[in-house]
Amino acid sequence: MLAQLQKDWLSNARNDLLAGLVVALALIPEAIAFSIIAGVDPKVGLYASFCIAVVIAVAGGRPGMISAATGAMALVMVTLVKEHGLQYLLAATILTGVLQIIAGYVSLGSLMRFVSRSVVTGFVNALAILIFMAQLPELMGVTWHVYAMTAAGLAIIYGLPYLTRAVPSPLVTIVLLTIVAIWLDLDIRRVGDMGELPDSLPVFLLPNVPLNLETLGIIFPYALTLMTVGLLESLMTATIVDDLTETKSDKNRECVGQGIANIASGFIGGMAGCAMIGQSVINVKSGGRGRLSTLAAGIFLLIMVVFLDAWVGQIPMAALVAVMIMVSIGTFNWSSIRDLRDHPRSSSVVMLATVAVTVATHDLARGVLTGVLLSGFFFAHKVGQILYVRSQADPDGRSRSYVVSGQVFFASADRFIAAFDYREVIERVRIDVSRAHFWDITAVSALDKVVLKFRREGTEVEVIGLNEASATMVDRFAVHDKDGGEDLLLGH
Amino acid sequence: MAELHKEKILACVDQSPYADCIADYAAWAAQRIRAPLEFLHIIDRGELGASGEDHSGTIGIDAQEQLLKKLSSEDEVRLRAARETGRVFLSELRERAERAGAPEVDTRQRYGELVETLHEQEGGVQLVVLGRRGAAAETTQRDLGRNVERVVRALNRPILAVTDQFVEPKRAMFAFDGSAVTRRGVDMIANSALFPGLPILLLMSGKVGGDAAGKLDWARQRLQDAGYEVEARLVPGDAEAVIAATALKENIDLMIMGAFGHSPLRQLFFGSKTADLLRSSGIPTLLLR
């Protein structure tokens, strides 16, 4: 156990600290930008990012993953903040944490296996689009200075790495653009105009809301969505970090850890957060592997923000917009556009539907639900195609044998029923289902229907070769060999 | 050549100065028991470390796919190199053991973590040979590699923990304390092919009370019946000091003792006799579980 602790924390200390610093620098603009999306003061997002990163470093199940205030979560809370204010957001944040801890203990994480690759791709694409769209208000109805600064910022962000990879280019962008803005005394929006910045260390406080059912009724739906979105993004990011580092993570511990982090965040006046895909990729890219990288990111962030608050307030919004456009471009899965041509149409539809629903509702949970349902639908449809019924009349012309192979269930039951010729004038029918599989009661009642329809025509029916699984289903639910079965099934 | 035992001797080696010596002891044991010998070299992927020169903090188009591609190709190159050096190193050890007379030598490299891998490989093994310190302990000034205790605790097989110099054992000492573990050890040695021909000094020390003398006498009798030349001694006093002093005085070059009978929790508060003994005696030790 001690050895595991040492491995998680200290095996990569130097790289972890450096990567943590790089991540902290990139987290500051994001935390501010996401606070603005949610409609709260920048300090809410900054405190949250500090708190979540520090707590998840200890409690999380995926070393090296970065969690903080995120865009996905910020988008969910917009209306709550608009209609009820910050205090209700803090209460919802705490409730989100409680729900996530419960989810962790009942192993809700294992449900992630129903989220297909197309849905994951749709999720990240929708997230990237939403982050980008959230920047647009900063670019509307402004002077040309803002456009020029944003363009210059993007040029530095993408250009500088060609010269040196030793310093984070988003930091250089922010510093340079801030200097230019102060020097030219430009009349443009700055971070300080967007709300209060942290000027002290965070303190413990209870959300100022009445503790009654009415409050619960307000915050519960939001907490439920926040829980879902937070766990979805966290578990997706954990899988991505697993792949990148070729190591394993404890998904249920991650759920519980996210919960603890959100509860802690709520109690120090921070908003709910979750794992960040972009930042985690940056962390791994910079050499961060252990828990120390996440902890360092949180602590560096707080130190920089608290001691540099006067300077942070001077950062032009154009610089943040440039950084966020980078995050959005880096999060988007560009190869998925190329893949639209090659992938099966159903996967593309799932991906596009996830994106469309998310962008339309600004709710990643709904997008993912749509995607999951659609993939289930398409899967059932595809498997339902695997059903073949062949028949052959016996030489004496008195009987016919049907051979059924494939999957019989709700999606293929109608095709199954239609595959038999009931009007054939014949004495006897033999249905061989030894190579078929009856999955559900729809399948069983379809077989009943077939048998009854033949009987009505005066044809004798013999069903042979029900394999074990099908036999249990038939035994339990079937009515064709019981009295009155005909009326019950055919309804008249 | 006599027929070989089925259960093999597993020698865990890493690329430290101990490896040669582990090979020598393992070969010595293999030759005596006439058991097949297998050298196991574990490449811990985690210890290969992360590279991180890119502090640009930028993510561009398809950042994730490109990073995955870059990291996997780095891993590929690194692991291939590690595999190659490991193979050369293992084949040298194999030759060394064969020269020393081991009847059947095999080598194996595995990715994984030391204790986990050993646990998986435990079946069909009758004796594990490992160094008291390995490459991991080279940089720190520990007397006892941190892996040793974890391995000993995790395994359910006798373990020969060797030092960095090979001396063919001529005289063995059994640190007998009357416990169930050491009593079973006596039976095991009586039936083992490893020790015949070695005089054994049965030493009982520590707080001597109760039926100590009787137990000691039983052990002496048992070993004598099995044809050993046995001397039994009952020396009250601080077990660690007595054992270390006797080993030195009597030119003992192989020690046998029970290992880690207590829980890790108890050890946290009271220390471990086993670890203390391993530290204070500079001779190869057979740890019984």
C-alpha cells in the first residue's frame, strides 16, 4: 500500500511539478472563461478549480488526470444562476457531489460501457462547439482592436511552439496581450470588468439557502444533470488518459472522488466541476503522470491568482478568447469529420445526433442520452437483420419443413411471423428452431402466433430443436400449448 | 543423470550486481535438488518513466490522437530496447548457471510489477531466489531493498535471499524459535534434497521459556533421523544479537529462519524481527513461510 502511494505520488516528481505548472497556467483563463459562461464572478470558477484539483489529486481514481471548473458543467448551471442566484448554485454543487458519491458506490461507472465510441466522439465535438460558441459574445459588437488581439493571440499560441516548447505559449499570449492593452490604454473589456476576482485564500462557508423541500425541488434537477455530465466527462477523460499512459484507473473511485471534490468546492464558494479533456491531454503531453501533477496544478493556480489578482484583472478578454478557441480546436475530434465518409452511416448518425441535441439544448446529458438510445436502436435493428427462415416441402407433398436460424426478438419478431406461408394447403408443418435464438417475450409470443395461425388453417405444427436458452423462455411465457391460448394471443 | 523434480527454482534477477550471485546460488540449489531453474526478469513499464519536454501547453488539431501516437511509438522503442538488453543479460546468466552445473535452465522476461508477477508465477515453484537489494535499492543507502519484504510477504514459497558474494554453503544455521512455521521448516529440511551433507547448527534464542528445550530436542531428533549432522544450542538473550554473533563465530554461510509471522500493522509499531535479522546478518538466508 505504501509502495502504491509512493508510486502514485513520487515516481515522477520533477515532471509532475513542471506539468502541474503548465496546466495551472492554462487553467486560469479557462476557469475565468467558464465562470463567465455560468454567469458568476471569476472567483467562483477559480476557487472551484483550485479546490477540485487539490481534492481529486488525493481522492481520484485516475492519477494524472486534471479536474477543475469545466465548460460542460458551466453550461448546465446557466439558468439556475440566472433565476435563483449563486447561493443556489453552491447548494446544487454540494448535492451534485453527494449524488456522485452514491453513483460511485453503486458502480454507476460500469454503465459507461453503453456509451459507444460514436457517442463519445459526439460528446467531445459538441463540447468543443459549445466552448467556441460561448466565446462569440466577446467577439460581437466590439472594435477592431479585439479582433486584432484575438488573431495575434492565436498566432502566438500556435506559432510559438515551433520556436520553443519550453514555455507555455498560452501564457506568453496572455502576458504579451496584457502588456499591449495596458501600454496602449485600449478601451476593451478586461477580466476585471467581468466580476470579482479572488483576493484572499478561500474560506469555508455554508450556502445561504433555506433548507427545505422547495430548495431541494429547485436544485435537484440541476444536480442530477450536473452529476451525469460530470461523471460522463470524467469517465471519458479517464479512459483517454488510460489509453495515453497505458495504465489502469479505478473508475468507481473516480466517481466518489469527483463527488468529494464537488462537495468541498461547494463549501468554499466554488462551482461544480469535473475532469477536463483538454487539460488532461496538456498534462500528459507535458510529462505529468502522477497525482502530484494534479495537486501542483491546483496549488500553483491559487498562488498565482491570489498574489497576482491586480494583474489578472488587467488581462484583456481577447486573450482569453484566443486561449479558449485553442481549447475548443484541441478538444474537437477533427478526424471524425473525415470518418463521416468511411464509417457506417448509423455511427455517423449517432455522432451527429449527439452533437445536434447537445448544441440545441446546451445540455450534454441530453445529447448523450439521445446518442445512447440511437445506438441501441441501430444495434437492435442490425441484429434483427440476422434472421433467416428457409423452407422445403417434403417429397410426399403433405408436409413442409421450416428451418429458422438467427436472432428472434422484438426487432425481428414481425419478420419472423411474416416468413411463414399460412395459406399453403398442407397437413403438417415442422419448424426447426435449433439454430435460432429466442431472446425475449416478444420472440416467444411471435412463435406462439405462428403456431396458432397454422392451427387455425388446420395444419398440424411441430416445433423442434428449441435450444436451452430459448426453451426456458418458451417454458416460462408461452401459451400455445395451454388451454385458451388462441383467444388470448390473437385477441378474438 | 537423476530424474528432475517437476517443481522449478525461480531466480528473480534485475540488472544489478546481485544478478551474477543470484545465478550462482540458484545454480547451486538447482544442482543439489536437481530441479529445473528459471531466470525471471521483470520489466516494469512504470519504472521506464515519462518523457516530457513539451511544455508548450498548446493543443492543436487532433491533439489527443497525435499524442497517443507519439507516446505509443516512444514506448515501443523503449520497451524494445529494454527487451533486447534483458535478453542478452538473461542469456549470459543462463550460460553462467549452466557452467555451474544447473541441469536445466530456462529464461523468461515479463512486463509487470514485481510482486504481482511473482504472485502469478508462483505455481509450480518450490524455491524462489532473489537478491537482498536490487537495482531499485542501488541509489538509496538501504540495507534491505524495499522489494524484498513485499515479495516475502506476498509469496507462499521458501525464499532464498542472497548477498552479493557467492560462497558455496558449507555450514548452515537454523534460527529455530519453536513456532509452527519453523517446526514445519524442520520437516521441510528433513525431506529436502537441498541440505544433505551440510552440518546444521540449530540455534534457539530470545526469551527462552516454556517448553523451549523440548521443542529444540524434537527438532534435533527429527533432523538427526533424516541423516543430518546436527548441533543444538539454546542461548538466552537478545535473539538478533545472539544469532548474528553466532553466525560470525561459527563461520555460518547459510541461515534458515521463519519470516514475517506477524501482520504489517504490528510491525509498524514493534518492528520486524525478520527484517532486523536480514539486516544484521550478512549471509544468504532461506526464509520459510
